Amino acid sequence: MTMKVYFATDIHGSEVCWRKFLNAGRFYGADTLIMGGDVSGKAVVPVVSRPGGGYLIRQMTGEKVLTEADVHQSEARIRDMGFYPYRTTDEELEATWDQPAAVDAVFLSLMRETLARWLDLAEQRLAGTGIRLYMMTGNDDPPQLQEMLRESPTVTETEGQLIELGEGITMISCGWSNRTPWNTPREMDDDELEHRIEKVAAEVPRPERAVFNLHVPPARTAIDLAPELDDSLKPVVKGGAVAMKSVGSEAVRRVLERHQPMLGLHGHIHESRGAVRLGRALAINPGSEYGDGVLRGALLELDARKGIRSYQLPAG
């Protein structure tokens, strides 16, 4: 018996990518969906009510004043790009935007509201299909979102657990990353990350039939390359091109080399779509283009006797 898995990650609040992900099971004939973390968006877009009617939307491209009839369509586009539209007033903005704690509270509220809506949609779309949904949070996601996943009747939250996928195949998951320049909510030193992963990896009965769902990719591979940054966090340009460097985890590499699982599922580095071998282990990073509404994923056929029968990296 084979299991067909669709894996995606790093959709960062994109409404259209979440909908595509939920549809991927039926579209590709997959019985298992795995979301590898970083589900929350990165920015709030104020939608400010005008005293005379309509709304002012402030974005990087400038300001727009929209009527009530047009604002819903604009908010939908904002959500598809992975941002959170926020209905507010000039008075509220003035009272909130200079208070970091108040801004954080607004941001978290919008994250929770969006994820709750997404989980409701998952329940509607997957009910009666037999498609199983596994999720974890990534390094960019606040801890409160993990709690929501654990409470959902639709999702199996996977962080730090040995999960039976069926057909004799198991999975472990870790959404934490090694240190980044961005000081994200869930990152740690590499040695500590290795200890966290190793604690659950030691429980895997048959690594040759196991999936290691580890958000950050292994270091020094073709799937962990990101732009090199200077001290001001701007990309370094050499010879007219952006310089790339390895930013993955040495800990993840050591774990994969030590245990030699059948499959490593990774993300975190959006630019490094691809697949590499570390001994027996096939490590995949489908990449991410959530800002353009493109869902990148990995489609795999897994067999309890033969291992990975096939894989591809579709986008759409």
C-alpha cells in the first residue's frame, strides 16, 4: 500500500495559498496533507475609516481611499499577499501605533482570528474526504498559534511528537530554527536545537521508514541558500549579483546524517527550492512564493516496504 502526501510550508498568512493547500488533497489525489510551519503573516495594513465615508488604506505602494463597496475586494487582495487588513480610526491609530505592546496585541489578535477562520475552512473542506491534515508552527509563529492547532478537531498538531502516519510510516516534527538576524519567536542555538530534535528522534522505531519534518533545512546544501546580509541587513551584492550563503542548521544536518530517515521535509529558506541526498535521506524544500499567491509544494508517494516511490515539486 502506498501513501500519497502533499507537503507545503511558509505560506505566511496568505489566504489564497491556504485555500490552495486545502484543495491540494483532492487535486493531486493525496490522502495526507502536511503543513510545515510559518503560517502567520508578517505585517498589518491599517484600513482607516474616513469621517466623510470610505476608507483610507496605507500600503508600501502609497495611500488609497476606497468606498465601502470597494474596500472588501482590496482587503481580500491584502490577505492573499499574506498581510492582515485592520479596520481602525485615526484616533485609534494615534493611540496604538506608538505603543509596542498595543501593536503586538493587535497583531496577535489578527493572527488568531485568521487562523481560527482557516481551521473552520479546513473542517468544511476536508469533512468526509478521508484526507488527514497535519500541521505545526514555524519559527515565525507565536506560541499561541500552536495552542490553537492543538485544540482543533480537524488538525493533528505534530510538534515534538512521534506520529503514526500509517502503513508503518512514522513522522517527527520540529518547527524551531537556529538563530536568524530577525530574532523570531521560536529560534535557539544550534546545539539546543539538536538536543530538542534528538529527544524525539530517539523514539523512532525504523528511521528507514520515517519522515523528519524539520522546519529549517540542513546546512551546507542546495536547499539552505539565502542572500548574504550586511550589518544593516541589506543583501550583499558581488559582481552585480546578490551573494548567497548557507544559513541552514548544522544540527539538522547532523540529525539527518546520524539517523538516515527516509525523508526530510523542510522549509524556512524561501529561495532554495529543491531536493538533496544526505546518504539515504532525501531532504526536500519546496520553497515559497506566498507573496505572489503561488503555492509551492512537494507531492510524494511513500511505501512502507519500498520507501519513497516518487516525488515532484509542483507549483500553482
